Amino acid sequence: MDDRSTDIAVLGGGLAGGLIALALARLRPELRVVVIERGDQLGGNHVWSFFATDLPEGGTALVEPLIAARWDDYEVRFPIGRRHLPTPYHSITSARLDSVVRNALPADAVLCGCEIADVTANHITLGDGRTIAAGAVIDARGSAGLPHMAGGWQKFLGQLIRTSTPHGLERPIVMDGTVAQHDGYRFVYCLPFSVNEVFVEDTYYADGPEVDAQLLRDRIGAYCAEAGWQVAEILGEESGCLPVVGSGDWKAFRAEHEMPGIALAGVRAGLLHPLTGYSFPLALAFALDLARQRDVSGSALTAWSQAWAARHWQNGGFYRMLTKMLFATATPDLRYVVLQRFYRLNNALIERFYAGKSTLLDRLRVLTGKPPVPFFKAIATVMGEPALNPLTLPERPPQAGPPR
């Protein structure tokens, strides 16, 4: 006999699963929802950031209680100089996601510390033997890389640092590309959470996913010292790898994860920006659209989610092409030149790019002008099949959430 039943069971309480649960709680309160997460809390240990212009219609109200810090503008730095951009920038933390989702759902609707022993389209068996009958199952448990796809990695290690004296940083530095280049395109990312707290992340657009944690910690320490920040305490740390996609076999990728009658969400469904690797705007749009579906049966949500993800893949061709150009034609230590040129473009174009909504004119503007890579080599890369690395990682527990 089933221990309990629910209308929708969400497997995985990371970013995608948490946003789905929150959207259903806010927009479809008549539905019973259960979130099943392997970790001790929802969201793991992450900081997710986004531009205000990334949000889809209806997204602002949903994410407002999730925002842990907000700024009116941001900055980028490259060898040719600095630029302030007037787009508001916001950050969400795992702790805030956990708190807000728990408050939105009944107390018994969030099951943390739970292994999943077996799952079918209408039934979940937990590791301790408990069972849940579900009208629909949504699998948002992340993915160990992106099988059947190729490209590169955005890998990072970040530390939340308390400084002995005010750090003086007024706005986020989304990219500091003035640092020494190692292992592909390297930049440092800084978020000033308070006058004495700053999140500093050492990030790389690299060919491989390996992270030397101690090396990156040392480089963060050197960056802080150069900035004149005396580190009083390290309050937290996170690291990870985001796949960036240049090519792939979409049908084979989907077949790797799909189970009959189960809807896929988040990175497990391939829902990420092909070049930036970020998944927040897509996870939010997916969650809102899901909550607006009239038919929330398992079969209906499975068909709907398959079509949603297929459209995203089809619309991502331009960004996959840019990933090909970045990884297959730009010399690793000169990849920063590509981003340096990009950040000299119109701010509205940059906003649409991050939101995955580049217009035809935007695309022409990105590709024309003084090319950041040799023109004929770039054309050959786009027309051919460059030797990009497969986006696979060592096996990890199947219920781990998406990395960012």
C-alpha cells in the first residue's frame, strides 16, 4: 500500500526543482506537490545570479522573495579598460531558496535526505521503503555532464569572504578579465554582499572539467591581496563545472535520460544557455509555463516538457555556433579577446544575449566588425565539425542538483 499520494512529485530540489515547486505553490495552490531531495536542504550550496532583464513574464513576482542581494548596475574589466553597465543584477542563495520553498509548501511536502530507490511514471519508492503515488513525476535531478554533446566547460571555485575593513566595492564585477590567463579564458567574479563581505569566484572557460581547488583558492587569495582586501574569515565556499555546448546529438541525449511517462526539467532536460552555461532564466520560464498547464497529468506534462526542451535546442543554434568558435578557433590564452570585444557592444544587445533572445540584427552585430578569431578559420569551424571535447563527467549520485 502507498504511504501517501500527491498530484505532482518533483525529483530533485535544486534550482529547477525548487522553482517548479514554488511556481506550483503560488499559481496552482489546489495541487498537492511533493519535492524529494537527496541533500539535507534544497538548493545544495550555491549562489545563482541573474540580470533583471533575464526574467520572463510573471517571473519578477515569483523570484522576489528569493533575492538575497541586488544591485542597480554592474561592471566588467578587461585589458582595454572598464565598463559600467546599467542593468540591475540580483543574486539568490541556496539558503534563501530552501527557506522560501519550505514556507510556500505544507510542512510534509519537502522530503530532504531521501534516496530514491525506484521511480515509474506514477510511483516513487524511497530508499527507506516509503512509497509515493503520483499523478505526474518531474525529474529535475541534474545530469553528470551532457552525454552525446561536445564543447567546453565553465568551471569555478568561489569563496564568501569577510574582510577586516570595508572592501569598497560598490557593484558586482561580473567579469574581471585583467587577471593572468590560465587554462583557457580566466576571469574573476565579485559580488559585494555587504560592506565587509564579498563573494570572489575564480572562473575558467576551459577545455576540461578538472578543478584544482587549492590552486584556485591560492589565486583568490592573491586577487584579494592585490585588491587591498585583508581576509578576516572565509564564510563559505562552492565549486563546480558548467557545460557549454558547441554541438550534440539531441535525440541521443534525450534518450539517455528519458523514462516513459516522466517529464524532465533543468539541466537533465538540456535546459541551459549553450554558451554561458547558466540555467536560471530557463528554469524559471519552464516552471512558470508548467504551472500554467491545464492538464497536469503525467502523460500531458511529459509531452509538453519534451516539446519545450526541443524548442530550446532548436533556438540555441546561434549560441552553439559561438561556442564552437570560442573553443575551436580562439587560442586558449587569447579567448578573453572574444569577451572583451563582446562587452564593447550595445547594452541592450548584451541583455538580450544573456536572456537567450538575440535578434537577427544582434547576431549579425556579434559576428561582424573586427573578428576576434581569424575569419576563414571561424567559417570553416561553423561549416565543419570541430574537434570539441565530449561533455561527460565521472559518475556522481543521480539526485544531485544542477551546479548553478
